[in-house]
Amino acid sequence: MGKKQIKKLFLFIVVILMAGCMISLWMSTNYLITREYAVDTGKSGGAFRAVVISDLHDHVFGEDNAELVSRIQQVKPDIIFMVGDMLNEDSPDPSVPVELIRQLTGIAPVYYALGNHEISYIQNGRSDLAEDIAGAGAVLLEKEYVDIEIKGIPVRLGGLYDYAFGLSDDNEAMDAPADVLQYLLDFEDTDRIKIMLSHRPDSFIFGDASEVWDIDLVVSGHLHGGQVVLPFLGGIYAGDQGWFPDYVHGLYQKGKLQLFITSGLGTNPKILPRFNNPPEIAVLTIK
């Protein structure tokens, strides 16, 4: 093969790689996928379907998120969990998640847990976000829980953004701040299926939190599936876990609890785009 042919081959490979990267970037922003997961709590009483969405970051899939709503409607969930960062901390208003809630409540009951962006948004005093969420029809859970029936199955559903442990050398669960400690002690005191919506999986994976707290399932987002997903290596970065994290996307057994982490729907526009990482609607069949 001559030098000209080698150059042409090299240029062809470069063009193909660039085209592949551009396609992956577009798909990681716009190409919704639905993934199914099965969660067995070990408790008898049937099963129900929960849709989990998180980290929308004000993105829209079709006008007023019509595509997202339609895809969720197709899976016929019994309940919908919105697990935080549905807007950005500097969003001018909460219209994107509020309108989405209004539409989703026509499909199934919606329960909402705060992410770091909602908390910053509230601290910035942009609007009474809790009132907006409730007014749209969702139940906001932050250090609160509700006892509900889903298809006749008794469930205790809670929400917690804070760490489920104290910030010490050993991150011990019983050293958690007094309000968190009391909340978790109250939350676990039931025979119902116990599901905690916790935006950060980091809230339960460090120290002995997963060994101490008697929770059947923690549902999280926050990590965007590692943001950039490399073949064979997975997501490259995840918050407190750092580079190439152990817990980034999917279903894990951690101590006493099962931990589910969705890769979410979008990303903060101020950070690196998602790559090889399409937006996810997660469907959990919980037994």
C-alpha cells in the first residue's frame, strides 16, 4: 500500500470515528431508551411497576416533554418516582418539571425527592418550589415518609437527600445528625416494604450505612451513569466515589439493602456532555 492510500485510509478512519462520536453525543442527549429491572425484596404479596426518572436538568423530549410522557404511559406504571435534579439550580422558573408532573399524574401517582439542584434552587429563593411541586400534583418527600398501598401491597415510601451517616473518619451511621438519625429510625420501624428515594446513592454506600439501616430498596440518580461511558470500563466519574466508581448505574446489593441507580435523562449544561450514555426511563418491577 502506497503513502497516498495510507493517508486516505487514515482520513477515512478519522472521519468514521468523528461521525460515530457525533452520533453518540446526539443519542446521549435525545434518544430515549426504556430499561426494565426486576427487584425482589424477599417479601410476599405480589408485584408492582415503578417508573424511575431523574436528572432531567430542564431538558425536553418533544414539545412540553410529550415524547417522555408518551413513553412512560406506554409502560403502564403503578407509581412514578422522580428522584431529583429535574431542573437546574439557576433555572429561571420550575416550569419544565412542574408541567411534567401535571402530565404524569394523569398516568400514576407521582412522588418527588429533592436533588442538589432543587436544594440550591430553593436556597437561592427563586420560588417556593415545594409548593409548586405539590400544586402540580406530586407528593414531595424530604425527611418525610408516607404509608401507601400499591396494588394492595403495603409500602413505606420515604425521601432523604442528606447522608445516612455522620461525616467522621469512619462515616458511622449512628453518628448521623439528630434529625436524620431519628427519621431513619422511625422509617425502618415497619413490616411494610421500605423504599427510600435518595438522589445521591453516596448517601448510603459509605461507612456502615448499608449494614445498619433496614431498608429494602434505595432508589437514586445523580451520577448520570458516570457521564461518559467507555466500552468495557463503564462510567468514568461519579461524585463522592471519584473515578471509575463501583456504584454508578443499575441494581446492586449493598449490605442489607438493594440500591438502584438510574443513569437519568439529562445533564447539567455547565459540565461535560453525556457520551455513549442515552437518557433512561427505568422501569422497576418490585416484588
